[in-house]
Amino acid sequence: MLENIKEFASEFFVTGDPLIYGADVSIALVTIAIVAGLTYFKKWKWLWRNWLTTVDHKKIGIMYILAAIIMMFRGGVDALMMRTQLAIPNFEFLHPEHYNQVFTTHGVVMILFMAMPFMFGLFNVVVPLQIGARDVAFPFLNSLSFWLFFLGAMLFNLSFVIGGSPDAGWLSYPPLSELQFNPGPGQNFYIWGIQISGIGSLATGINFLVTIIKMRAPGMTMMKMPMFTWSVFATCVIIIFAFPILTVTLALLFLDRFGGGHFFTLDGGGNPMMYINLIWMWGHPEVYIVILPAFGIFSEIVSVFSRKKLFGYTSMVFAMMIIAFVSFFTWAHHFFTMGSGADVNAFFAISTMLIAIPTGVKIFNWLFTMYRGRIRFDLPMLWTVAFIPAFIVGGMTGVLLAVAPADFQYHNSYFLIAHFHQVLIGGVVFGYFAGMYYWWPKMFGFKLNETLGRWSFWFWNIGFYVCFMPQYLLGLMGMTRRVSTFDWDTGWGPLNVVSTVGAYLMGIAFVFQAIQIAYSFKYREKDTTGDIWDAHTLEWTIPSPAPEYNFAITPVVDSRDPLWVEKQRRAAGKLPKKDAKPKYEPIHMPSNSGIPIVFSTFFFIAGFGFTFHWVWMAVLGLAGVLACMVVRSMNDDEGFYIPAEEVEKTEASLRGTL
Amino acid sequence: MAQAVSQNDHGHHDHGHHDPQELKMLGFWIFLITDVVLFGTLFATYVVLHNNTAGGPSAHEVFEMPGVIAETFILLTSSFTSGLAVLAMNKGNVKQLIAWLIVTFILGAAFIGLEVQEFVHLVHEGFNFGTSAFSTSFFTLVGTHGLHVSMGLGWMILLIIQLSRRGINDVTRGKVNVISLYWHFLDAVWIFLLSVVYLMGVM
């Protein structure tokens, strides 16, 4: 009996690596500390009531962003391990198999469990406030989306200590990811972790699309929407067309592995290229999914901090929608070398280059917005300004990669690695940081410390260029991606050392940000204005942090920058100094629900069962999922009203007029 | 503090409040778009792989049209009866509504029964999920449609229970509209299945 348990444990848990034992211990200690802390401070009920069951978009947004920052830490540690391994030729820090796992999880975590939730967090915090809505269209579904994402991410991360991590690359091309070559549970963790969180992403896309189409404040026509809301709209359109493809592709790979199918196998008539086409039909739109909201964030910030209206609003909208459309016709540029023929390659090369045109339009619009503006260099603006050169270089190298004949030279080389990190860090990460700094006061009611933020900013920026500029050269020198080591005589040594130094500088920058957040919480100064940046849009007309019902009185909008116009009118004496006392009405609110977290936990159980081929557990999990759906369908809870007197009291105390 | 809302004051609209049924209808239409993409991807996979029989049987060797034609007529009829259910609802006749839903359910269940029988038959003939890329993509595409229909059947039972308990109100009316939309959608998908998989298979 004991022998059996021992044998099971040695296969179930990942063993034999001191790094992983270290991780085991730290995970166990952190878990114990959290459980003990919650119990000691009697916070379980508080946690359940206020956070785990909440349907409030603002709280869900904060949970998304928190999860994204934790995942950024995990993905960042992966990155540092890889750069450490590559610092010196023939270095033996990670075994090749372990290196494969690390680059796989780094990619998956950063794109799907860092960028996506960071983005959804900002959607949640900002969009309803920006369009003057009380909540999103489907608050329950919103909570469900978050928990599906979160438990999907947890399932994926579990592979680190249980069963073994996936190691077939972040998109897991077959035949390497098929059962024949990858029999362990790692690949199943990949499939189910992404599948579960992907369903959540799809639901979020539907939810925000309906929210934006149906719930805008009176007077806010589509062409009066704030630019960030437009970017969310464009992103959601891409999500609803792209994510089903991901769902199907992962399901097909699962059927191959679990049911003995022949979609992508080498035998039985399967076609691995089919997978590669399908996954990039999702994967390429996916990179536009994460970059478009960053464009929206920059548009907001650049106009507020230049104290001007956004230059070229209409062209911005068109540029965004054109990018959303063309993004579906570029996927094959990820495999020009696979022999689709000159005609196909020419089509995809041209469609890829076309994207540079609307993107260029946007860059010029931001520059012209800054032109003759009175620019303030607060943290959000600093990140925006840093984004522009980073993205121009990244974009230009992207066009170089789009030249199909030339791509045969640098396909899958470090040139590519440098390119996509430049657009994903320089574009997406800088953008989300800018957004986080900009909307932080709206989320928590205080600003993040400026000095620490500047330290972090410079470390990020210098580290970023030191890390990735050498990689362009390494790519041209012939270094390919995913090599775990190289020889002295390749001549790649010096540039790799430099690149590693850059990676560690970014690591230090992240530490500065962590300190910044902790410090700012401790020494926070409450913002009493609600409009700390002298901004333009509706979210800044209400107190910070926003009350649970957002707007006591639904605002009426007649311009693109309603708050900005109102402030100008007020200054010109065209509006009374003080508004007449508003007449409050009862506000309808959705009730909290425990179903989303339970539903997602059952999904997690099902995924775990499938991962280990424990059918009983998978069936149990799926039965739980169905039971939750039944309970939800039969439930007739329709929320509650906040009485008018209570709204009045809350408003008075938040606005300091009690 | 908060006051509970009673069931019947649902219909009234307060200032700036959005009609939840209208939101749900739009949300469901968008969901159907995602389902179109889902089936589109499966169709594309099938079309690419359907000649890869790897020495196993090909389409015109395994498909038997009589059963498929019967399935088609049953499903089309069920789409019609689900439409009659909505008409009964619009007349406010809850008994007729439930009756038509039950008819729709029975036809849907018959469809699933025939499909399962067809699958069992195919497996007995030696044409199973792992035979070839053709068989894998066939079972996945047709099976996914069947799974959708089965989910719809389960949902219909829940709806019949709710209707018999609560009658026709804003919430149940929204749900009936949504499920009827879903049912028509599955019907349309079946027409494509019939044409692309079966008719082109035996041609």
C-alpha cells in the first residue's frame, strides 16, 4: 500500500529538480499564510461576500488586474530563468527539457494569463464608467468569465508542481503536441487551462459588446464614444470571431489525444498543418485583441495630458475597425516557410503590410495631438511617450518580417523574438501600465507614488532596449528561437550577455513597481475631487473610488469630451456655479452570486480529470457544471433596489457636501 | 438597506434602466455568431480532411440516406412546432405553448435517437472515431451538432417546468424566444450538414 502511494506520488508530483522543490515549499508556505491570515483576522466571510461572489464590475476589474500582476511575476521569473541559461555559452543552469517547459509556460502565461486579464481588468473598471452605465449588460456572466479565467489559469499553473509542465511551445504545434510524442499530462494541462479560461474570454467579448451597443448614456452616439470604449468595441468584435476558433482547435487536439482521433496526427490521414492554420486564425487576431485596447488607452491619455482634444477622432475609429477586419486575413505570415506557394505568400505578405497603414495613421494622430499641447509628464503620459518610439521600431521590423521572400532568412530566429517582444512589451505592456497608472485613482481613490514610478519607468525602458536590441542582431547572426544553449564558436556570447543584463534590469523595474504599490497604499493621500488628472470623460465626473451604483443620476452627453466641455463652460460662466439639488431615484442592482465560482471550480475539476484521464472525475466535474446551469436557470432572483435616500446619503458623504 | 424586488414589478422601467430582455436577446444573437464561427471551423476541418480515409471506408460506402432523410424531416418539423409554440405564447395561451414545446421536445429526442442509432450502426460496421481523419472529422462535426440539440432538449425541460410554475411573464417570454431562435439556428446548421456531409458524400 505504502509503496503504491509512493509510486503514485513520484509520478503525480514533479520531482527531482531543486528549483521545483523550492517552488513547492514557497507555494505551500504562501497558501498556509493566506489561509491562516484569513482565519486569524476572521476575513473569510468578508472575502466571500465582498469579492468572491461579487458581480460589481469594478471589483471584478480589480481582481483581474491583481491576477494579471501575479501572472506577470510568474511569467517574468520564467523569462529570467531563460535569460540566465542563455547568458553564457554552454551554460548548464536548465536542462534542455526543462528549458522547453520554461519557454512554453512563459509564452502562455504572458499572453493568455497576463495580457488578457490585464486587458479585461481595464475593460471592467473603465467601460461602464466611461459610457455612463450602472454595470455591464450581464453582471452574472461577467463574474463567471472572471472565475473561468482564474481557475483556468490556476489549472495551467498547477502543472508546474503536479504532473509536469507542457513543453511543446506556446501554441503547441502537432505532431510534437500529439500523444505519440508528448504522452505526459503537461499537454493536457495546456489544453484544459486555456480552454476553460478561453470560454470566459469569449463570454466577456459578448458581454462588453452588448454593454457598449445598448447601455451608453443618453446622447452618447457611437461617434461620441470615448476612444478607449471604441477600442474595446473593436477588440470585442475580434474576440467573438476569433475565440471560437481557439475553442475548436484545442478541442480537436484534445480529441486526438484523448479519443484516438486523427485530426493532426502523422498517421490515419491527419494533417498537422491544419492545426497550424487554425491556431493562427485565432492567434493572429489575438495579438490585435491585446494591442487595440492599448491604443485606446494611449488615445485617452495623450489628449488629457496634452490638454487638447484628440486629433483625428474619426480616422482613429476607422483605423481601429480596419485593423480589426484585416487582422483576420494575415494569419499565414506566421509560416511563410511552409511551402504554401508564392501566390498565397504574396497575399498574406501584402495584407500584413496593409496593417501598417492604419497603425501609422494612429501614430501620427497621437503626435499631432501632442503638437502645441501643454504637455504634463505624469506617469501615464511618460509611458505613452515611451511607447511611440518602441512601437515604431517594433512595427517597422514587423513589416520587414512581412516580406515573404526575406522571411526565409529570419523565420523563427531571434529577429522575430525581438520583434514581437518589442510590440508586445513596448505596445501592450507599456499601454496597460499607462492605463493602470491613469485609472488607479479611479479604482482606489489615490495616486501611485510618482518617484518610485519614475525609477521603475526608467529601469523598464533601459532594460527593454538593452534586452531586445541585441536580439535583432543575434537573429541576423543566425541564432534561432528555442535553442537552450549554444557554443563558444558561434560568436553569440557577448550579445547574449548584454541581453540578459537587460532582462534583469526589467526584473528590477518590476520590483520597483511592487514597492511602489505597497508604498502608495501605506502613504496614500485620498483624492477628494474624483477628477485627479483634469480629464475629459464621464468616469471622472463621479467620486473616486466610484460608489457601487456608479452614477446616482444617469448623465446626458452632448459631446465627445463631456467633462472637458462642462469644465470649459463652467469656467466661461455659462453654467451656474453650483448645480440645483438633483432628485435621486431608487437604483436597481444585481444580487451577488456564488454560482460563478462554484461553476468554474467544477470546470476546473473536470479539466483536472481529463488531464489525468480520470474519467470519473471529469464526469463528476461536468455534472457539477450542468447542475450549476440548472440552478441558475431556475433561479428567479432579480436583484434589489438601493432606496433614493441611501443614494442621497452616499453621494453627500462621497462628495463632501454632508 | 436593500429591498427585495417582487416578481411582478419587473415590467416597469425606471429612469435610465435598460430592458434586460432586450439585452439578453442581443447577447444571444452575438452568441449565435460565435456558434456560427464554431461550426464554420468544424466544417472547414471536415472539408479539408474528408478525403483522407487512410484505407478505411469513404463517404459513399458508409452513409445510408434513408435514416438521414428521416432525421432531416423530423428536425425540420420540430423547428416548425417550436415556431407554433412562440405563436401560442404571443396569444398568451400557456397550455398550448407547453404542449407545442413538448411536441418539439419529442421530435428533437427522436432526432437524437436516430442519430445515436446511426452512429452505433457505423461503429458496428467498423467505421469508428479513430478509423481515419475522415471518420474523426465526421463524428466530431455531426456529434457537435447532436450535442447542441441535446443541450437544447435539457434546456427545454427546464423551460417547461418554469412555464408550468410561473406562466408567461417577461422572463419566461424572453427564454422561449431565445430557445426558439436557438432551435431554428440548429435547424439551419443541419441543412448545411445534410448538404456538405451527406449529400456531397454520397454524390
